Amino acid sequence: MRTTLVSLHGFTMHGSSLRRLLGKLEPRLAPLLELSFPDAPHAASPASVDALIARMGGPRPAPPHRQWWNASDDGLAYQGWQESRDALRRELERHPRVGVLGFSQGAAVAAAVAALSCRGDFPPLAFVILIAGFTPRSAELGPLFDPPLQLPSLHIWGERDAFAKHGPGLAARFAPEQRRIVTWSGDHTVPTEGEAADALLEFVGKFGAVAPLGPT
């Protein structure tokens, strides 16, 4: 039984664009587990794409532009979350053993999935990997993170990332005895080489592997 790594893309991205962002990591991950890159169920509006570019800079992301939710102005309501929650439940139920990786908004979603899993409301997770993420702030999801979540977690963010300020707060929502934090010198992207990438692969190798069955 192989573990499947369900990888959740960021705001205005889609599954294939996250797969491209992983780049050099995929050939190193593929021998360790299966890979899945689902698309979020909602389309992001052109105005949302423009606002993200204005905030983060960089080129306009290639379509399709998808989102897991659209936050209200005060951040206390996530429109579209219920549909995403249902889609993610179906995705996790497709696999006998699963870990979740999330990037940016996808990392916040992965954290929510981990919280629901720890409460028994979602299928169990082997581990969670959160890259350049933030803690969900909605009135529905925020309370799910108290007390800290009890499952293996890896937290990665770049020191030049505008989202880096959110990394420690999200990491604090997970039990310290099962938590690892890795920072690197990059910006808002996925590290695909160097110590941070090696740490991700080491973590997957440790928690993604299934112990062999003993003699019967």
C-alpha cells in the first residue's frame, strides 16, 4: 500500500501549475509515494488575479485561475469552503493512505484538512507539509486549531517571502514534538533544491513510508 501525497495549489493557481512549481522535486518524490494534484472547485475572478499581482508582483499566472475559497474583507468568512471541503473529502477517500502538501492558500487549506482529520471529521492523514502558508482565520475554521494538532507536520517558508511573517503562527498550531520547521533564502515559491528541498524529501521518506508487514 503506497502513500499518496495530495498536493493543494495556491490562490489563482491550479493543480498542473503546482506540479510545475515542484519541478525538480517530482522525480525525487515519485519513488517514495503516489502524487495527486487536484484543482480547486472554484474559479478566481479576474479582479482577484489582478489584486494578487498588485500585492505579490511577478508575472500573471497562467490560466485556469482557481481558488479554494474567497475570503470576506474581514477574513472571518470563506465563501466556497463547503464545496472545497466536500471535494477534498472525496479526494482523500480515494486513497488508502494519504499525506497532504499545501502551498500558499493551499497550505491554509491543508492545515484545515489536518485539523478536521485530527477531530475525526476527515479521513486520517499520515502527515502534512505546509509551504508558505498561513493560519485560516474564518469563524468556522479558526477554532479547530485549539489545542495544537497531533500529527507529523513540516513547515517551510522563504526568508524573502511576504508570507514569511505568517509561518511561525501556523507552525504553532501543530504539536511541537511532531513538528519540524525549515526556512530557506527564497521568496514565495517551493524550494526544489538545497537544504529545504532535502528536508522535505527526508520528511516524506520518514512519514510517507509504510512499515513492512511482519511474518504471518
